[in-house]
Amino acid sequence: MRTHKVAIVLLAMFATTSCGVSEKLQMLKSRRAFKQANQAYANKEYQDAIDYYNTTLDLDPNADPRVLVTTIFYRGSSSHLLYKPSVVEDATNEAYLDAGIADYEKALELSREHTPEFEMLKPYQQYSMEQLAAIYRDNLDDFQNAELYFKGLIEYDPETPERYYALADVYERFHDPEEMPLLEQAIEAYKKPVEMSPNDALGYRQVANLLNKYGRFEETMDWLGKARDVNSQDPEGYYLIAVHYWDKVYRDPDLASADKGEYIDLGIAQLDQSLEINAEYVDALIYKNLLLREKAKVNPRQSEALTAEANELRDRAMALRESQAQAQKAQAAEAAESAASGTTSH
């Protein structure tokens, strides 16, 4: 685990002053057990690590908080790593998970208590909550505790967008339209990174993708429009809107012919904007070709002309794709030759 180096540093932090010889001896033994525990953990010998961490605490029950928090957290991690999710109805296996939860919760409590005096303990709040959140979400299907710890991670680290997406994932996982409707909470969580970075098109697209997943077409298009408008010189924004129009027309059997015609024209207009910015945008050419073919179905009288135009765009896209692929190969070959030449010169 990434924080294990912290545990090694703590070997020097056992106090050995202002105590009797017997206490010093106990602390030296505790220090040795702590070192053995860390080595066993590094070697993935997790049961041995648990035994040594227990010995560490038994020999020095009033350990320095920095040692105490680290020992409890890694004892919990050792138990957690011994737990096998695929093994069911096994008391020993369940006991490992229970022990891991108890230690993570204790490490969280103690790190919160002692962070004001030891700032280095603050990360253990994050590490403990991450493990608890994942356990309650993935292993125990416990919505309330999963939500609790994912919200705790947001409170700990409110400027990281991934925290809000993780919370939204919890809402999605436990969403049940009848028993526990949580979709709106998921959508609101996805919107939070947009508020944090209003000039980042990706945030808007994330909201659009979630809405699209649940068939909320008009809202999806609204958010894709916002993503496009954040950077109006990016041809991809227009292209993505057109893709969703094509997908709606192609896959929705209940869509009326008039609506199909409208969506096709709207999609083509977006692709024309995209191609105005980049005339060699291959994917935009391909989707304009596809939309023209759908338009030919809706307007059979114009079918021949529309299909001919679609074929022209398809052929142009294929030629451009081949040309671009050849250019990439040439660049790769040139880079390889340059690298080989540089190696030879040495």
C-alpha cells in the first residue's frame, strides 16, 4: 500500500525518555515487533503482520499516536487483504472483514483526534474512508454507510471532481425507481464538477452521458450544447451532438417521421459547423454520410441524390483516413530512425 513507507519512518518515533528500564525494554521489544510487522506486510504475509501489530500494541499500549494510528490502520489493511469476497458463509473469512472495518474505523477516529498535534496523521482519514467506502459499497451492499463515507471523502477533499463521480456511482448502483429512487442525487453529484470548472467541456459531457444512459434525450442534448458552447472552436462539440441525433433517429422505433426529419437536419447542421472548423474531420464526414442516408429514408423522392452525396462523403472520409494513417506511419518511422541515429551516435 502506498502509505506503508510512512510506517517505516515511524520506527524512530518511539519515545524512550522519562521512563524506567522495564518500560524502555518493553518499548524496544515493541519497536522490534513493529519493524517485523512492517516487513511481513511488505512481504504480503498478512497473518504474520497482524500478529506482530498485535504484539506492538500489547507491549506498548500507550504508544505515540503516530505509531498507534499507523499500527491500527495496517492491521486493518492486513485483515482486509486476507478477506476473500468470493468465499461465502465462512466465519473466518467474515471475521477478517469485520476486523478490517473495526480497525479502519478506529484509525479514522484516532487520526481525526490527533491530527491537530500531528499533521502527518491527516492522510489516514482519507485512506480509512476510502477503504470503508469501498467495503460498504462493494462487499456489503450497504447504501447508508457507503454514502456516509463517500460524502466524508468529499468533505475531506472537496476540490477533486472524482470524489463527486464516486458518490454518483453509489447513487446509481443503489438506484431503484420503485424502492429507492436515487437518480436525481446522482445527477446532482455529476453537476458539482461543472460548478467547480465551468469552462471544462468534459464536465458537461459527463452529465450528458448520465442523462443519456437513462433515456432523457432532451436534457442530454441541452448539456451537450453547453459542452459545445464552452469551446465553440472545438469541432468535437458539434460532432458529439450530431452523433446523438443520429443515434436517436437510428435506434428509436417510436420516433415520428417529422421528428426524425427535424433531428436529421439538426445533426447535419452541427456537422457542417464541425467541418467548417476542420474540413478533414473524418468522423464528422462519416456521420454526415450516415445522417444523409437516414434522410433518404425519410424523403424517398430525394433518395437518389441524398445517397449519392452520402457515398461521396463516405469515399472522402475513407481516403482521408488512409492518408492520415500513412502520415502517422511515416512520422513513427522517422521518429524511430531519429532515435536509432541518436543511439548510434553515442
